[in-house]
Amino acid sequence: MALTLRGLAGTMHRRHLAPGSSLLDRWRAQVKSRKGGSSDMATAHARYDLRADGLTRRRFLQTSAGGLAGLAGIVALQVPPSLAQQREVSMLSWAHFVPQADQKLHEIGARFEKATKIKIRFDHLQEAQMAAKLAAEVQTGTGHDLLMLRMHLPLLHATNLADMSDVVETLTKQYGPLYEFCEEAAYYKDHWVAMPAYHGAFPGSYNKKYFDEVGEKPPDTWEDLVRAGKKMKAKGHPVGIPISQTNDAVSTLGPIMWAFGAKAVDKDGKTVTINSEETSEAIEYVKRLYNEAMEPEVLSWDDASNNRFLISGKGSWIANPQSHYLTAKTRNMPITQDIYFQLMPAGPKGRHTTTFIRSMGIWKFSKNIEPAKEFIKFFLNQEQYNDYVNAAQAFDAPVFKSMEDHPVWKIDPKYEPIKESGRYGHLYGWPAPGDERSQQVTNNFIIPIMFAKAIGGTSNKEAMAWAEAEIKRIYST
């Protein structure tokens, strides 16, 4: 095939690559279309404006000093110049508490490099370090290309993230719709700013032996939990829900509020709705659960307290991911056989649960936006995605509704009930948009403090008025 330098320059211009195909496929398609001399290379070149990317013909010729022989070699191999030059994508991710998950991510990166000749480098940070690192990269306009972002972080950085709507569209056409909570994390105004990657459930967990001893089944409703909890507390095995300034308190009290129809801020992101009859009903319920089924220690718990509470043999029911169970299992603790899981209980206004989601975003200032998108699609390819989800041992579940019955739930029969959690999941602050103000309400623990005040003797009306004033102060700035 005769391919002129001018024609080759035209094929290199990314703006004219067809959407929805990989870089490699698009290059091959262009080369193939020119075989047989059916295309006028000079005319083709005229359609590509090299200057739009700041690349003049003279500069192109200078930077192509390797000569036509080198370019012809690339064309003969049908490999895009960007790939032939071994481009590198850098990805910033969290340090996963399941080491096998990070190991599998690196393996998938090696597969990607082998398939595309694009190298990918992974850097991992502890979760507490991520916010400062992201802020620094925004300030300097340099850093990583690809980011694994927790919860609402895509929305907090939305104006600095590349549009990911094309990636979401490609993958949802392939696998079907995402769970609704994905929009809460990564959809900004009229477009996606990140591709939801996986989510973690926040189920109920209980000691089946203690429930059996009092003739109760795992609670399907919050009222069921009060009835059963009262019986088990009398036998020395209370229920444990933190009512303290800790993340697990937010993760548990939020679903209770939602189950009673209560919300802190309306979906318009403006109207503060915490001071309501629905909130008062939720407070009354928690006061009853505390007095009849729990003990005062929950008022000073941290995020590890409920784990210790259940695997120590004292507790009968908590809300928590699988970490306590895996700890007991790893240590070969006899109590492992008694620990089971269930969906979060339902209330008068339905069943709701907190969901933890991570999404993959790309900085707008990245010079590798297209290769980074290619890695996201490669990672979410069925084979790679299955490998990763399985390696994460059910902590990271698929974000596509069609994958609810994923094989990962069968690695341990006790995980089976958790698989439906995605249907009922929300992020902190729902239904309000997850902007900086909403996150401030969460991070200031306003909801747990409100419940703690009411349990401590403050009237519901006063506790709600305090929370309302605090939230209005945040939303007025």
C-alpha cells in the first residue's frame, strides 16, 4: 500500500476518530479504508487541520525525522504512532483493605499493556490522604491521568474532570442500566464526570444462634428488630447501632431516617427539611430501640466498635460490611459459624441502605484522556471485571443491574442476601445533591448528634431545631 507522509499525518488526527471504538480498532479501520488506493491522500490531508492541535506541517516533518522508513514500519504493523511510542497512563487509587483486589488491578493493567502497548502505572494512597492529593493536582494542573474516586468526589471535582458520557453510554449499551445511586455519585448537571466502577453494600449482620434462641428470624423491618432485640438484650446480647460521631453512625441512621420518609435536605439542594414529622418519628423509633434493645456504650463508639461487639460474642445485631466476618474467619474464631447477613430492615416508607461507590474519573488537563478511557473500558470488560470483583471478595460489587446475580455472591453462601442491596442504595445526604455543603453536613456528624441529643433528654422538637439551624448555616454559605 502506498501511503504518503501527508496522508499519514491526516490519519493521526484524533478529532476524526470514530467514537465508540478502541484506539487500535480506529487506527486499523483507517488504514484498511485506504488500501487499494481508493482514497485520495492529499484530499484526506486537507480535511485534517494539524494547526488545530498546534502542529504545523514543518513541525510535523521535524518531529518525524525518523523518516518514512520508520513511519512505514508503523503502518505495516497497523499500530497507531501513539501506541508505538509506548504511551503511559498514570492512575491514582486508594490502598484497598483487601490486598488481592489491588493485586488483581495491577494484573489487569499488565493485560491492558500487552493488548494495547499502552503502559499503565498505579499509585496507591490511604483514603485519608486522597483529598489533599487531589486538591494539589488541581492546583498545579499536573499529576495523574486517571483517578479512582470515592462517593461524591466526582461531583466535588466535576469542573476539572473530563466528560465521561461516551464511556458510560458504551458500557450501558453493552451491560444495561446502572443502579440509580450511580447518578448520585458521578452525574453532574447534564453529563457524566466519572464512570461508576463498583459499589459496596452496608447490610445488617447478626448472630443467628441468638435469634434462634429467642424464637426470632432476622428482622425484615425495623419494628422486628426492636421486638427481637428486646428479647436478646434480656439474655445479655443487645443490638448495637452507633449513635456517636462516627461514619458508621451516619451510615446506619441515614437508612432509618429514609425508612420513615425523613431527609435532611430536599432533592433541590436548597430546602432544609430535617425539622419534620417524619424526622420526629425516626427519632422516636431510635429512642425506643436504644432503651429496649441497646446499651449506653453505643453513644461513644468508633467505627471499629460494632465489629468487636459482634465477634466478641456479646452483640446480636449490627449494620456493617463484611469486615468483621472476614476478621473472625481469618482468625478461625468459633463465632464465625454463627455470623450471617441480611438486607437492611424496611420501615413505613420502604427499604433503604447506604451504598459506598467508587468511580473512575480523568482530569481535563490530562494529556492521555483517550488512552485512559480505553483502560476504563478494558477494566470493565466482562472478563477483567469478573476477575476483579471476585478478587475483592464481595466488598466491591458490580454497578450494573444485570450483574446482580454475580458469581461473587456464591464464594460464601452467607453473602447471598447482600446481592440485592444495590436496589435500595443511596449515598450520604440523599436525596440532596452530593455537593460540598451536603458533605459538610455528613462530616460534621449533624444527624448522629441530633439523635444523641434526643436520647440524652433533649426534646425531639429542640433536637430537630438545632439540626435545622446547623444545616441552614451550612447551606447559606
